[in-house]
Amino acid sequence: MSRKADLMPGTLDMMILKTLTRGSLHGYAIAQSIRQMSDDVLTVEEGSLYPALQRLLLEAWVKAEWKRTPSNRRVRVYTLTATGRKQLGVELSRFEQMVAAIGRVMRDVEVEG
């Protein structure tokens, strides 16, 4: 049984950058990759994905170019830049610090059922 979950705030950019380490993709394929890699737990809606991609373009963490699919559909394909790869390292470090901090807080919490 899968359960859909909201993305943790601040993690979408990091997941997009990580997804693009495997190669260039168009927006829909990025969203599908994140969904598949999370075993259908995480879904990225267009209303969140495309503003995030625009933000990453403005930061020069990704670049984009228009291409044609095999079915001749025009799509914008995103590629991770060297600056984006460095930023991914920063984002991963911050994320790991946050996960460790949450883990320390939650370790002492007893849950009553």
C-alpha cells in the first residue's frame, strides 16, 4: 500500500538537481522520476515543478533547451550545470544536518498508541 506525502519544504530543488545527475530530462520526466524513485510516495505537481525549474534556471543551476520527442512533441529539456552540481552538494549537506537534528530530537520521544 502506498501513501502519498507532501514534500518537505525546501527539498524540491534538491530532488530536481539529484534527478538531473542521471541525465537531461523534460519537466514531466523529472516529476515521474521523483515519483518512481520514491516508490510512488512523493508526487510533484506542475504548480510546484515549473516554478522550481524556473528558479533553478535563474540561479544557473540548470540550463534548458527546446527539443523534439520521438513523437515530434516540443519539450523543454533541463540539464544540470557544474554550478548546479556544486549546489546539490550544499543542499545534500544541509539536508543531512536537518535529518540528523530531527533524529536527535525524535530519539527521546515516546509514542503512545
